[in-house]
Amino acid sequence: MQSTILEVLKDIFYEVKNKLETAIGVLRKEKITIDPEDSAAVSEYAKVMKSVRQKANLMAESQIIKFNIEVDTHEIPDARSYLLKLKEMRVKRGLIDAQGIEDLQMAALDKVEKEIKKALMRNDKKGIALLTAEFDKINQKLGIRKEDLPKYEEQLELKIAKAQLEELKKDALEAMETQKKREEFKDEEMPSVKSLDIRNFI
């Protein structure tokens, strides 16, 4: 039994190791410009990370988000807590609700709960059907269509790429500030973040 567990762990380790080596191999070949304000740099970064995921057989960002939602919300019984959890997850990932969809969804939930005269539970099929119908109205009003999902996923990838570049920029600036405080680098001029080549640090 112990031998079987060790074999499974060994297989998992080698799989992770191979995926990591594949990802690093891609990053060593691609130039990433740490400039979240440059749309071309954001687009290129998103393209590189997509290549990393495809070659290393990793989940796409939309798949990761879907998986995390399922894991983090499976024990939430009511619709309101579920929507609040989704908002919390969005904020943590640095994503912006530019269209104000969350407020519209909350207003729709208020309307449904007023109609059914109680808190909407996720296992209430009739109540959820009412809420889904309200969400469909919101989507129609905003021009959101199911057939456009690939386009929305691409937009999501760009938003996440921008957020990740912003985090990289922040980390790089903090590292350079720390370096600058050291005596041997005190008089050295620090390079601009966007001139850094990540390939030199892998």
C-alpha cells in the first residue's frame, strides 16, 4: 500500500516538474515587457502566457477561475452569499467590474427575494429560475451573448495579463528600491522596469 502511494506521489512530482520545465523553457525564449500601461505589451504577455499554458498543458485562466469558484462556493447555501463571494474573488484577482454587472445582479436578487418573500437558496429551483431569467434580461440589456463567450474569455485574459504585469512591476520596483539602499548600489542609477528582460533572471 505504502509503495503504491509513493509511486503515485512520484508520478505527480514528475508531472509537475515536467510542466514547470516546459513553462520555463517557453519563458526563456520570449521577451516580456513589464509595462502594464502599454496595450501591446499586455497583449504580448497574454499571448506568451497562453503559449505557456498550452505547451505545459495547464488550465486557461477562465478554467482556473471556474474551478476556484466551484471549490470556494460549493458549501455556500444562499444566492446572496454566493454573489458576494464571486465579488470577493474578482477583487482579489484585480479584475474590474466596468459595466457594473454585480450591482445589477444584486438588484435582480433583491427583486426575486421580494417576490418570493424570503432569502433565495441555491437549491430553490423555482427561485433560481426566476433569478436566471432576471440575469438573462441584464445580459440582453448589456449586449452580452453566449455566442460571444470566446471574445469575453479573450478580454478576461487581457485583464488578468494587465493585473499580473502590474504585480510584476510592483515587485520589481520594490526589489530595486531595496537594492538601492545597499551601500554598494547607492550611487547607481536604477534601470526602468520596462527595460528589464525577465529571461536574464530565469
